[in-house]
Amino acid sequence: MEKMDEGVRSRSRGGRRAERPQQRDPERTRASILAAATREFAENGIGGARVDAIAERAGTNKRMLYHYFGDKEQLYLAVLEEAYVDIRTAEKSVNLSGLAPEQGIAELARFTWRYFLQHPEFLSLLGTENLHRARWLRQSTRLKELHSHFIGELSDLLERGKAKGLFRTDIDPLNVYLTIAALSCFYISHQYTLSTIFGRDLMEDANIVAWERHIIEATLASIRR
Amino acid sequence: MEKMDEGVRSRSRGGRRAERPQQRDPERTRASILAAATREFAENGIGGARVDAIAERAGTNKRMLYHYFGDKEQLYLAVLEEAYVDIRTAEKSVNLSGLAPEQGIAELARFTWRYFLQHPEFLSLLGTENLHRARWLRQSTRLKELHSHFIGELSDLLERGKAKGLFRTDIDPLNVYLTIAALSCFYISHQYTLSTIFGRDLMEDANIVAWERHIIEATLASIRR
DNA sequence: TCACAAAGTAACCGTTTAGTTACTGGCTTG
DNA sequence: CAAGCCAGTAACTAAACGGTTACTTTGTGA
């Protein structure tokens, strides 16, 4: 995952099938360009990302990048789409319907926090996208149709909680989702300025564990009767 | 505040003193470059910002920009420093020591939310700075010394609240500050992707009012016994 | 088997970009 | 009042950049 530089070429040293080393591999080339672009855009934003740098990181030629993706902006869109597809796919593996209301909310918060923690590049792309007022997200019909199923699951959890008298009756699912997302996203995406200003490393294990507990507690506290 | 294009030049049509139109005005030129740079960096990030665009927006020449600020990066640093000085100055106008603990927390949350709402360029600069892992913030001794006095005021409020038996005793002031900042910052800086995905304009008056109430309620709920 | 399409390379191109040079005009002070 | 410094302008430059052209290599199916 670290060194992409020899990516495509190295296939010749032992491909899937020994009798045909297969020096060419369109899918692999495309995938390695996409992975390299994800890193480059996440690290530098769209204005700071360099097409040459992406090609080099992918271990391929700049020509291939234009061959598979058209231009820099379409490549960025492909990166953004992949990032959204990935999180939506991961979300589907979470099943909240069998859990008690409070446990369900906690599980949803835990998943969101941990996913963001493991995919900082997604948060970075989100930041870039918002800097540009969601220009590419709005442009992409595919992305606009890619809804999170969390809002639905959350509505269900809240209804069950309300019926049991556990939760306040004036709670909006979107508010709960935004609360979880805000507490998770901000802590990670602003870790550098925060750690510098407060002189405390927010990414220390103990602090990470404490903040996870805080997200869950604060979210539940805000919806309990 | 809107049209900077004629900035410096227009001084000749009536300066402070009629007898000396004063075509030159270093301070004004410097200030208009700084204001233009703030907008340009906030809108495009550091990689997307254009030196020529800043000069044009400032209604001056590119040479002046290098004359007053050295180069693009130092100009960015000046913009960042000014933004931090501005918020720290505004914070000082808030006096919480005379308020009851719950009212004090509410006031602090209200101030933070409203300041972010009125200064989205500050949030944008923060995002840019974090994208680059606080490279300029860490570099600037001036900025590292520019602490928020809110943490101190907050500690005091929390102590008083604990003494009265209102608040939990295991509360960390930094956690409370991060909670308020996260709920405020995320909603505003991610408004574009969120509004697009959820098909609801987060910046509608009613939604803004509701979220302010939510920030205050959620923060208080998370610290009450 | 060979023609043709697709995969891949490297050198190139016009434009944009940050930064500079060489200059003009005005303000201040010795 | 002149000398010299500072504010300001416009045209320039070298390098970086996104994107293209012209070409080679490889796999495949008529």
C-alpha cells in the first residue's frame, strides 16, 4: 500500500498466471491511478494537487491518467465518488435494527467515529469539496443518489426510544446524525491546529478512547428525556 | 467591504485632508492587500489562491504585495495571524465571570456559534491550515502565544457549577470547548455537502436558530449531573 | 497470422504562475 | 530645495503546470 512506484511494471515478476506474466493490466493501472490521486488530492486539495505527482505515485505515465479519466477534474470526481461509495458500503455492514435504542445510537456513533479515524482522507476530501461549495458533489447524479441509510435506521431507533419513554419526543434524526458527525469529524480534521494551540496531542491513544466515550455520552445526553 | 477594485486610487478623490489628496497611503494599501488575500485564500485554499488575483482584488499591483509581505506564503501567514488576532480580540469582549454557570456556558456557546457564522473565512482558513497539518501555525511564535482566554473562563464556570452540584465532577474544560467548537464549526463548514446530500438548506433562518439552541442544549446536557 | 485496437511511453507545447527588474513619481528631511 | 528614500507601475522571466502528440508495444480475434 505504501510504495506505488513500481506498481504496474512489477506484475511481470509473477502475475496471477505464471505462463502469461501479463505486463499490461488496465484495471490495475486504473486502480493505482485512483489510489494515488486519492492520496494526492487528500494531502494537497484540488488546487495543490499535481497531475505529474499523481502519475509518479501511481508508477505510471501521465498519459494514462488522461486516458482513463479525461482530465484532472474528472479524476477528482472519480476519487470523490469512490470515497463516498466506500463509506456507504461500510455503513451497510452495520445493523442497528436488532439493538436496544441506546445501544443502537452508541453503535452508530462508534462506527462513524472509527470510520473517520481510519479514513482521514475521506474527511480531507469532504473539506476540499466544501471549500468549493460542493461543486462536484452537486454535479454528480451518481453521488446525489447515493444516500446514507443511517438516517432511516436512526429514525427507527429514535421512534423505538420514544415509544419506550427513553427519548425526548421532539428529536429530529438529522440533528442526531449531525451531532455525531460533527463531534467525530471536527476532532480529527482539526487535530493539527488544536494539538498545537492546546499543547496536547489529541491523537494519543488515551485521548482517542476518551473522545469516543464523550461522543457517545454527549449524543445520548442530548436526546434523553 | 465588497468592491476593492478602486481602493487605493480612489483616495485621490478626497482624502482625509482636502488640501493634500494623498495619492499614497501605505497603511491603506497594506490593509487592502491583506483583506483581498483573506478572501482569496479563504475561497481557494493556499494551492488555489492566485497572487495576481489578490493584487487585482486589492486594486493594487503585484509588486506591492511582494513589497509589503515578502512572498505568497508570508502573506498567507499574515492573513492567518490577523484572523486569529481578530477572534481573540472578539473573545475578550465576552465576560462570563458575572454569569451563573449554566448561563455562562450558554453564552460562550452562543458567542462561538455566532462568530463562526459571521466569519466563515476564519473557518475556511482553519480548514486550509489543518490540510497542511498546521504548518504555518506551528511556524509562528506569535500565533502559538496567542491563547484563547476561554479555557480559563470555562474552568472557572465549571468549578462554580461543580461546587453548586449542577455539573459532573469529571468534566474537562477542553472537552467542553471542543464540543462547542465542533458543533458550531462542522455545521457551517460542511453546509454545502450536507445541504446537498440531505436536500435541506441548513442556512435557512429557522434551521440556524434551531441549531444554536441545539448546540447550547447538547453542551449543557453533556456536563449536567 | 496478421491486422487492428488498446495499453503504454516520452518528449513536447502553450499557458499560467510566482516572483523580478527597471523604471516613474511623490513625500520628507537635512 | 535638492537629495534620497519610499510608494507605486508595467513589462518581463524562468519554471511549473495541465494537457497533447507522435510513437512503440502487446494482446486478440477475423
